[in-house]
Amino acid sequence: MDEKSQPLTEFSTDVGHYQFTVLAQGLKNSPSCFSRTINTVMAGLEWKILVSYVDDIIIFAKNFPEFLDRLRTVFNRFKQFNLKLKANKCEFGMTQLKFLGFNISHGGIGLDENKVKSIIKMPEPKDVKQLQSFLGHINFNRDHIQNCSLIAQPLYNLLSKNNKFI
């Protein structure tokens, strides 16, 4: 954390006054600051050997030797920027993983079964606003729903001003 920002994190207890010297989670700007830091550290590597989202970094490779080489590159970046990883929060060499509601593997990207269940369990829309919310969930996942536009067309027709929502 920048020294000028440290006084902004000051807090008091009955045994003294303290300031954070590293970025504390829970502060309003922590996620955006952390994401910006990771983007800076991984500059030039994003979408070439890895993808990152907040505090997750996924390194992809065609085979294990290539993965190890790319992992070494990422570790060197962390070392160069004096950043450390917590081993218990890391998983290495996975052939499939769940990430942001998707299953990712060598076979491609598919919807996580829990995400499908949550959509199925959504209550039946009772008004236009609830229908719009439901269609938003469907649209976000439309790449994974065969014939999505044909299936959803009757629902979209309900959004027309000329139709009454029943």
C-alpha cells in the first residue's frame, strides 16, 4: 500500500493506533486496486498464456511441459513485483475446473450444473420486471442453450407494449 494512503486505514484499539501497510480486503477500493495490480503484473500475458479475474489466474496450455514453462513465467512475474502466493489457495495442473459458473476443460466451456439448477429453480415471473430478470439470466447463458432465441421468443413477445402480462 502506498505510504500516503496508510493513514486513511488507521484504526484505534485500547492498546494503540494501527495502520495497514498492505492492501486490506474489505476496503471500498480493494477489489479494483487488486485487479489493476494483477493486470499490471500480468501485462502482455493475458489471453496468451493466462486469464485473470480479480484474484483468480488460470494458466492454460496444450500439454504439461508447456504448462510448467508458463507457470514458471507467471511465478517470475510475481517475484519481479515482490508478490507472494498462499499455497493453500492455489491449485495446479487441473484438467478441468469450475470458474464463474462455468465448467472449463480440454473439451470446451459448459454451464456448471449448479447454475443450471439455479435457473430451473427461479420462480415463475409474475410481472414484466421479473420476466426481464429471467431473460437476462437466459441471455447471459445463451451460447450454451441450443435454439435459445426460438425457445425464448414467446417470452420476448410478452415484453411488447401491445401485450398484457398475465
